[in-house]
Amino acid sequence: MRTVFTISPTRPFVDALAEGLLAEACAHPTGLERLADYLVLLPTRRACTALGEAFLRASGGQALLLPRLQPIGDIDEEDLMLAAAGNAAAARADLLDLPPAIDPLRRRFLLARLIRNMPDIGGTRETPSPDRALMLADELGRLLDQVQTEGLSLEAVEKLVPELYADHWRVTVEFLDILKTHWPILLDAIGAIDPAARRDRLIRAQAEAWMETPPDFPVVAAGSTGSIPATADLLATVAGLPAGRVVLPGLDRYLSEEDWHAVLEAPTHPQHGLARLIARLGLDRATVADWPETEAGTEPGGHARARLVAEALRPAETTGAWMTAGDIPAEAVTGVDWLEAPNAAAEAGAIALALRETLETDGRTAALVTPDRTLARRVAAAMERWGIAVDDSAGRPLSNTPAGIFLRLVGEAALTGLAPVALLALLKHPLAGLGLAPAALRRDIRRLEIAVLRGPKPGPGAAGLHAALDAADVAAGAEGDRLTALVERIEAALGPLMAALSPGGEAPPTMQAASLIETHIAAAEAVAATETEEGAARLWRGEDGEALGELLAGALDAAGADHALEAIAGGDYPAVLEALMIGVNVRPRHGRHPRVFIWGPLEARLQHADLIVLGGLNEGTWPMEPEADPWMSRPMRRDFGLPAQERRIGLAAHDFAQAFAAPRLLLTRASKIDGQPTVPSRWLERLAVVLARAGLSDRLAPNRGWAGRLVDWERALHAESTRRFLEPPAPRPPVAARPRALSVTRVETWLRDPYSIFAERILGLRRLDDIDADFGAAERGSFIHRALELFVERAPPDRPLPSEEEALSLLLRCGEEAFGPHALDRPEVHAFWWPRYERIARWFLAREIERRETQGLVASATEIKGRHVIDGPAGPFTLSATADRIDLLHGGGYAIIDYKTGTPPSARDLKAGYAPQLPLEAAMAMEGAFPDLPPAAVVELAYWRLSGGDPPGEVKTPNVDIGQIAPEALDGLHRLVARFDDPARAYTALPRPARAPRFNDYAHLARVAEWARADLGGGEG
């Protein structure tokens, strides 16, 4: 009786298997009750779930006692012990005393500790950081699993003759002594065994137990390719049992015997694993029977499709047979579409449309199969457009879940000393509460943000926030009390963690990992608490909270059990936490759509859907390039006995070939990823060649038919419905709402961009400073203005200057006072700005001495304020000014000086009226608009450009007739006020683009980028 079968990829595997087993059970004297006696071994838990659902479909929904469905690697130890107890050969001491498997997290910690404590090899090794040691531990763990899975011994590492390889491989082999010598000793000490070794020993023990005492119930091993040697041995045992059967997935029936022999030497071929397994079972391909036909028969055209993919993926050395591939029928590509999108976003959008369209038909299912996690996330996000939550089998990385992000933000805020960006990211997270009601926290954190977290960065820690509150003049009153209380709550919650993580604080340079984790947990729970709910209740609930709690609990157990996680520096802790989260995924239990799925190639094995989308078919993505082994070169792997890395490509090809037989298939790829051209997957390239030889290129070509419509629909979803040019905004508020006072600096803005005045003075909008901003040009200008003002006040022209050295010292002290300790403590200010100020100070002092000695300087007024009232049609209009400096000269006239740390306006702009600040100040001085300054002629207008470069300063005196431009500027203002007192006059945005202001805080509000175009010109002014 044949015991090895195969189910063609043209049949849904789990449905055919379920129907076959049901039919077999019905033929038994006990009927369907017999089904409960079966043991069905499957590759994965997901496959077990899929088979259970297939039994439900096959039975028409009636109640069934299902067989035991068990992943092949999950041996039931209790059953195995019972079998061993009655059999002396099986009841060996090493089985009965089999140690438990070491916890994976504990293994990572212990391997990382061994790596960091490894003696220097060659005298050049640096001790890796804790997070890097964890990464290396993962790589070592993978190598260890490979070695144990293949049944090899680490003792063979010494037999890799080092002199045959490059010197750096010699160092690597010596490094692997960790696994060969130290790791077994450590495992013995803690009484544990590696998971892979334990799994293999259990599988082999099960095989031996069944060989000695065959079970009295049917055993069916289905869906496995036997890529793990121990699993292959178990399959051989099952095939030899009286009631045992092995069911292989998708054995190729179309290759010739000659080609089949070539498959054994082609690890990248999809049938390579099955060919090796069949050889291991002592069979040839012809002796493998087809699983009995059931209602889950071959789809129409299925055999032609299977023939096509077998032909396309044949071994490289036999591709000469493509010359005779013309007999592949057209039905081979019926139901297959090929989509090429211009980029990854378009590919995801088109796939989402295909999935969504399938759901329009009741009962139909659709699945995306891809190894590209970025593409999977894009598709899931695109499906949310229709309110569809996709069942993504890979789940979501723990570090990207709300709970994982929140825990990372808590650590980042503490490590950075409450830096604004980190603090705001934390306190605006949905889990943040700080013991307040959510609405109250949102209100207070927004006010704290505007008060102190925008603009130049406050000092570190809570002390820096308190000092910034004091400097912002919001420390008094009810709002000040609330913000002070908020900072105190932040300090109470994060203070202990800040002390633990701060390299410059009182905490020791390193702390026990358990203490750091506990402090971090306490801080997170404190931040998560609300007015009515404890932080622990909010933080650890939900799938992500539970997964995070399990991870941290495991880390605490490992750190406390045998100090597996050694003491680490506080500054290293966040990176260690990030490394711990790598590889931990969170899968939602509920709320997913029941008919649309996203599967990785592994999860898609044995699955079935009405529409299968194979996405991300680019070379390097699917199949992935073989990963470089960090421990062994290819020759070393071969000599050691490990399989070639290319075997993974063969497994991926088998997944592709199985899915290719789906009744409705969509192949997709993006021609560019991140702006870079991509190469189609080798499988697509091969498919195109075979289709061309068969004369079917016109039947299956990129973006033909349905695939092309999907691309067009996706493009249409994001296209503008109509393209039209917007007109510049031109609001006309009532005259009563229009401003009746402006400063001379805002008059220039009024001329160049009236809309900015509308937004600022009528709508009351102000540009927010950047968060965590560096000191910019505006702050530098303010500091320098203030420093020069202090100097002139303390050394006025009516008193003799001290010596040049003393005057310079005074000027530098004024600079220190103006900059303040907070600014000077910043490295960029101290390194770049202060040296420039020192050069400016020397230049300024030379000019000041010269003016006092040669130009008859009598007095100087700095930062002097003045007002001038204009009679407008709608009422008085007040012009205000704050002049940087007005000097009274010996002849009785005034010199008005404007300090500029940027570029001063040109004489052309002054004459044209677009730089009215100094002319208007001159007109005001002539009218006596500045207190304590009687009306007098203005004899000089000057810009002092203070750059601190080479030269440090420069006096620019525009060549203008002051007696003419000052009255003209004032007359122009009269006309401007009169024009805007007309309710029909609009506050147009940029009426003359060529005269647009250099800086515009309201350009985004005016949507300038949407309407500005090259031919725009002229307009109101």
C-alpha cells in the first residue's frame, strides 16, 4: 500500500486533505467518529487552524470531532513518556531526563554576556556595546540553531583548517569558541538545553518510539518538505507506519526524469527540497501517489498553469528545453494578471483596490502574499480608506505599537533631560496622563509648549523648565500655577529615571539591569496614570501592552535569575531596550476582516483564497538575496556541513510555485523603489521568456486588462479632479476691524504684503517658533542690539570714555549680560556667535571713539520710542517707532542709526518707498515725535551692518536727500492709510511678487505655492 502522496498545487491543499480524510473516515465502520482518532501533523500552527476551517467547510458546517491537529515541532511530551515507559529502548535516560529549553530571552542575555566578556583576540578587539552584543547574540543564536538543526557538532569548527582561509576568518573561528566551549558549560550550569536541540531530540525520540511501538491510530504528516533533517526522519517513520501517510505539497509531475535528477543539484529550484526528501525516503517520484480526487478538484486550466510554472522554473542547465515550450496552451494564463506600478505607493494602492474589489462578491476571499513588510504595511494602511482592518499574519513590531512607542518615549525623554521634542512626543502620546484628566493634560501641555518648549531650548531637566517659565513671565497667576504644577508632575514621574540614565548625574556609571528596568516601568506607569485610572491598568492592557509586559517580565526574570543581563550604563539602556524589542511582533486577536488577509510566504503555505496577489516581485525582495553569513564563508559552510544559503531561494521558489496555481492570480511589482529603478524577480523574467516561446506574451503582459485598470484606478484616486489656478487671497474686512496703529517696521510689510498685516493684526495669528530651536538670526540680532544699548547707556557721549582697554572690557561685559548664561552655555553660541561679537565689539568701539572725537557727538538715545498720529478718513491712525539709536550732533541735527545683523536695504528701495523705516523715523524726529528730543533736522541716516565677519562691521549711508524722502515717506503713509480705510480695498497677498518681503510667516496661510506662477505680476499696492 502506498503511504506517500502529493496534492497538486492546482488543488486547495487543506480542502483536498480535509475532504480526503472525511471520505476515509466515512468509509470506516465507526463512521465519522473515526476522525477523532487521527493525528495530523502539519508544518505550522496557522496550517492547523486552516485545516480545522477546511474540515468545517467540507462537513457543510455540521458538528465534527476533529482529529488532533499538531505542528510537527510540537511533540506531546506526555504521550511520548507514556510510550517510552513501556519500551526499554525508548525509555532512555537522556529522554526521561531531558532538560527544559532555555528561555529565548535568557539565551540572548547570556550569549551577549559571553560576547562582552570574550578575551581579546589579536589585540584589536573592542568590547561591543550592550545593544551591539545583543545583536551579535542573535546572530550566534541563529548559527547555533542551524548547527543543531542539521545535526552537526560544534567540535567540527576546529576541523576548518584556518590556513586555507583569510586571516579574519581565523579570528572568527576562534570567536566561535564561545559556542563550542563556554556555552555548553553555561547550559549545564543552569540545567537547560537549546530549543532547537530539544526539539530535534523530541522529534527523533518520537520517531524511535513509533518505530518500536507503532501507534494504533492513523498518523498523517502533511504539507512538510522535510527541510529539517529530524523532520525528514520523522516523515520517513510515518511513511513506514501501518496506518501512516505522508502528504507532500505540490510535487512536480511535468519535469522529465533527466530534469528531475538535475533538481537534486539545484538548491534554488522549487522542487529541490522535495527531491531530497523523496530520496531520503528511499522512493522515486513515480512511486508517490496522487491524493484521492474530491470535490476540491483541480481548478479549470490548473494543469496548464502548473505546467507553465514548472517550465519557467526548471533548472538552469536544462533551460534549453524552452525552445520547445510552444505547446503550452493559452488557458495556462487564464485568470492571471501582471501589474507593474511606477512606485511602491502605487503598487500598494493598486493591490488594495484588487483586494477591495474581491470583497464586493459575497463569500469570496482575497490575500496578499509578500515577504516585503513595507509593502504589507502600505496595503494595510490603504485598506483603512474603506474601514477595513486587514488580518496581517506577521503582526506589528512591538516597538511600533502604542505601548512600545510609549515606553521608548519615556526612556528618551528621561535620557535627553526633558528635551522639548522628546518631552512633547511623550506627553502628547495617547497613553500619557500624569495623573490628570486627558483634556486637562492636553490643555496644559499645549500652553507649556507655547510658553517654553518652542523657540530656543530650555536648560536640562525640570530646573531648566522652571527657569524657562520664569523667563517667559508666566510663573504668576492661575495659568502659571498650572504650568508649574505640570512641571512638578513631570519631575515626580521621570526624575528617578533621569537620575538613573544621566551620565553626569549622581547615579553610578552602571546599574544593574533589573534596577533600570524597574525604574523605567515605574516611570512609565506614573506618566500613564490619569485622574481616575492607575497607570499599570492603562499601560499593560491590550495585545501590545500584554506583549510588552511579557517582554519586560522575561527581562527581569533573566536579569535576576543568574545576572544574565549584566550591569549597563544608563546611556546604553534605551538602545538595549530597542534591541530587546527586535523580533517581537504583536498580532491582534480580534477586529480583523474575515475575508481579506496579508500573509508572508511561510504563513501562506497550505492556505487558500479566491484571489491571491503575489506582491513585491522584485529581485532582492522576492526572492531575497542570500544573506552573508557573518561567521563562515561559503567554503567554510560547505566544509562544516551547513546547507548552502541558496537553499532559501529554493524554498521561496516553492512558495511562489504553489501560490501561482491559485484560481485568480495577480502578480505585482514596482518599477522604482525609493526613486531607484528595480529589477523584476528572476521568476518573472523566466516566465516572460517561456510565454514568448509559447506565443502567449500578448495574453499575459504587464498592465494588460484588469491589471492596467487597477493602475488607472489607483492613479485616478490621487489625481486632481480639476486643475485650476487659485487667485491670491484678497480679504476685505470691515474698516472697523482694520488696524489703527502700526510700527514703522510693519509699514514696510504693509506695503510689500498686505495679507500678512491682515493675518497678524486682524486675525490675530502669530507664527509659532520651532520646537527645540537653535538660537537663530533673530536672537543674535536681539542680543547684539541689547549689548550695544547697554554700552551706550553706561558710557554716554556726555562723559569721557574710559581707556580703550577698559571700554572694550565694558563692551564685552555688556555682551555677556545681553547674551545671558543660558545662551553662552550652548556650544554653538560659544563657538560661533561669541567670537563674532568680540570682533563686532572691537569694530564698534573704534567707530564710537571716532564719532565722539571727530563728529561732535553730543548725546545718544538708544531704543527710543516715538509716536505720530495721522488723521485718516476712518479716524486717527498711530505710527509708532523704536529707533535703535538717535545721535544729537554738535551742529544740532540728528543722525539716525539702524543696527543690522543682516543685509541692509538698498538706496533704490529707500527712494522707491519700499524700505520706509528710517525715512519715517526721520520724519517723526523732524516732527518731534520722540520724547525728550525736540524737533530738528535729520542730517544722517545710516545702517551699521554688524556681521562679525571680515570686515566685522560696515557703515552704509544711503545716498539720498533726507529732506525729500522723509516727507515723501510720511505723505505715502497718509495715502496708504486712506486707501485701506476704503472698505473695498483688499489686503492682497504679495501684490508685487518682485517686492515680496524676504521673510514671510504667512506664506503657507496665503497658499502662495498654489497660486504663484511666473506670469503673476502687478496688482494693488
